[in-house]
Amino acid sequence: MPQQKALVAAEIGLHARAAAVFVRAVTQTGLPVTIRKTDGKPVDARSLLEVMTEDFGHGCEVLLEVAPDALTGSQTLATVRSALAALSSVLEAPEAR
């Protein structure tokens, strides 16, 4: 399963604008990405409500994942890893873009 760790850098965590920016970035990848705390349950990263409900606070380590069986023929492992790295960069930006 392709995975990427990231730290939430936004001062208020993934709430309001920072969550919306992240969810928009996830949706643009076209991938079924999940996000979870390292010891938590995964939630759909394409859902603003689910992301905000999980309380991913400032400095929280999260794991982004895509299930391999969810990939289509045009989505190679390399493109998925690249997308997860880009999403990690969004989370690690100190302010929402």
C-alpha cells in the first residue's frame, strides 16, 4: 500500500482553510486517499467533514495512504507516490495556500 508520512504544520491544524486546501489538493489527484493519525483509524481525505472531525492538530504526524486495489490502469505506483509526496508538502506548509 503506497504511504507517506507528514506533519501538520498549519498553526491551527487541519481546520477551516487549511483543511479545505488539503481536501481540494487530494480531490485534484483523483486518488482515493485516506489520512489517519499514526495510531488512528483512516478517514477519506476527500471529505472536508471527515478531515475536520478527526482533529489533526498542529504538529500531528499523519499517514496518507492509497489502497493498491483502488488504482486504475493509468495510475502507476510512481505517480501515486509522487501525488502522496505532493500532498505531504501541502500539509507541511506552515500556512494554507
